Amino acid sequence: MIDVTIANFEAEVVAASMTTPVLIDFWAPWCGPCKSLGPILEKVEVEYAGRFKLVKIDSDQEQQLGAAFGIRSIPTCILMMNGQPVDGFAGALPEGKVKEFLDKHLPPAEEAEEPELALEEESTDPAAVLEKLQHAVAANPADDNARFDYVKLLLQMGREDDAKVAFAPVIAQTTVVRRFDSLKRWMDAMDFAATQGAGDAAGLDARITANKRDFEARFDKARGLMVQQRWTDALDELLEILMRDKAWNEELARRTYIAILDIMEAPKPKVADGQIPPEDPVVVTYRRRLSSVVLS
């Protein structure tokens, strides 16, 4: 367990969550329920043996961080993964409920140390990679990593119908992990472009020029850029929304921004024990930009 302040938030939470999920416990010394929840969280952290990292933030001392996360009551816990908040809960949950919450997002213990199936697209024929992923999914339909990479590569290759077929089993799941939600947002953008047309880019630009706060036009433009796989252009457009209204349309811009980062991120290569795989510098840059907006 680590005490976090605004000074070490970037290193201990944002950067750390790129490799290990980070659970933030917002608390205060005077809070009775916080004193009940704290030992439970620390016990679970030990039991989960590195599957997540626990940090604590004193909401009285770090009001800027509390405001950035919209904390309304304590204790409140926020789970960070890949530099972004993915879920949370409020109140002093019993140990079983805490574990249930974590298990929705953390890989099973027996899979935690298994590296993702690396695509190595730059040095491998995409068709061969696709065949390898297809076999991996067929051999183990529960392999979320292989299915994610398989659907993503199908979409990158323009095989949207095949991607939807491969994605169908995910829709039936009670709980959909965030990365699959990210793929769905990409497919939703494709469906929007197919039903509404690619959109009049010049018309959208004209609307934005006339009204910088025409967020519908900005979002439609971002979706069109997603379809074209112009990821950084789409992120820039979404940032324009976030800088003006972080909560617009139930945080639709922020959620879509995070989805694009998930899609952009290449599978982590296998590295030696104790080493951290390299991060895509573009993804890191845009994560930091989002963090700056969220904390502003």
C-alpha cells in the first residue's frame, strides 16, 4: 500500500497502471467506514499477490485529486488500468464483494503471468497472423487476448462482417471487459458511417468553425476519423470536446478516447522477468494529455 499525493500521482498511479491495475482508495482519517475498508483492501492486496497495486489518497489533503475523480463520498475506490479509470465502488464493501469487483477486471491468477499472443505485424504476414489467431480462438474460445487481437486485426483488414461474427460470443457475456467495449465502439462508428453515410467532412468543419462547442459535429467527425483509422486525428478532435466539457453526453468523448487508446496499443512483446515491455510513445503522449485534461 502506498500513500499518493498530487506530486507522485503520475508515477504511482497513471504510469504504474500501464503494467499493473491500480486500486485507489479515497479515504480520510476521521472516516469510520474507511477504517473498516482499509484493512480489507490491504488483506486482499496481499492475497492477490501482485495482480493489482493498492494506493491510498487522503481526500482531505488531496482535494484536487478527489475533484478530478468526482469523489462525492468516502470511502470510494477507483480502479485504474492502462492509465485510465475503468470502474469503482463507494462504501465499505465486505471482503467478498471487494474480490468480486476486482475479479471482473483482473485476469485469473493462473493467467496473470501469461504473455499476450504477440502479433508482430511488422515482421509477419498479416494473413499468417490472422490464421494463427483464428486457431487460437478456436482452440480456446475463452482466450480473451486472442479473440481481441483476432477481431482487431479483422477490422484493420477491412473484414467487418467476419469481425462481427468473431465478436458475437462477447455480446452474450454478462460482463464485457473494457477492451472488448473499445472494439464495439469502433464497430459502432463503422455502422454509423454505413447508415448515415461517411458524412460531409466539409459540412462538419463548417459547423465546428461556426460554433466551437458543437460537440455533436466534433464527435461525428471523430467517428469518421475512427473509420479511416486516423487515430490521432480522432483523439485530437475528442480532446477539443474534453477541454470544454469533460462530462459531455455521459462522458461519451472520454470513453471513446480511451477506446481508441486501447485499439492503438500493440500487443505487449514477451520480455524477461522483471523487465517492463516498451510503451508506444504516441499512446503514452495521448494518455498524458487525457490525464492533464481530467486533472485540470
